[in-house]
Amino acid sequence: MKTIIIFISISTLLFASKTKDSFDGKEVFEKYCWGCHHQSAEAFGPSFKKIASKRSKDEIKAMIVDPKSVSKLFGYKRNAMPPFKLKNGELEAISDYILSFKEDKE
């Protein structure tokens, strides 16, 4: 009986930790970004490593939501990235995931 209660408790915690507003950054990457970006290698778009070294979390989020306008603000003449309408949790998760590739400069 004790084993069943522990199993139910753990299952409930695992399920509750993945609420509708809780997303895994790697899963968001695989769903939306993988076609053009890679974590540490250049692809059609810049690598997450390169993005993380140059941009803040707010800049990353803005670029995902409105790449055309943000590209102009950054001084780029062209933009190939489409806008994405992500849920707030997805946007937070992918931004944090991208920034996880920032190399510490000490």
C-alpha cells in the first residue's frame, strides 16, 4: 500500500510539473527552430551559441516574436526568419534554452 501511495505521489508531481504553461526548451527548439538553427554549429541561421553570446533574453524573445522589426533595429538589411506565435511558456523556455549555450568568459 505504501508503494502505491509513493507511486501516485511521484506521478502526480511529474504531471503537475509539466503544466500547460511549463515547456521544455529543447522540445520547443525541436518543434520550431531545428530546421534553421543548431545549438553550436552554423546552419541556415546562426547557432544558439552565437546568439547567446550577443543577445539578451529580451532581445531573443523580441526576435522570435517580431523578427522583421527587430532585425531593422539591429541594423540588418535582410531577415529570413518568420515570426512565431508562441505561448508565453514556450517563449520563456526557448529563450532560456538558447542562453544556456552562452559560454562563460572569465
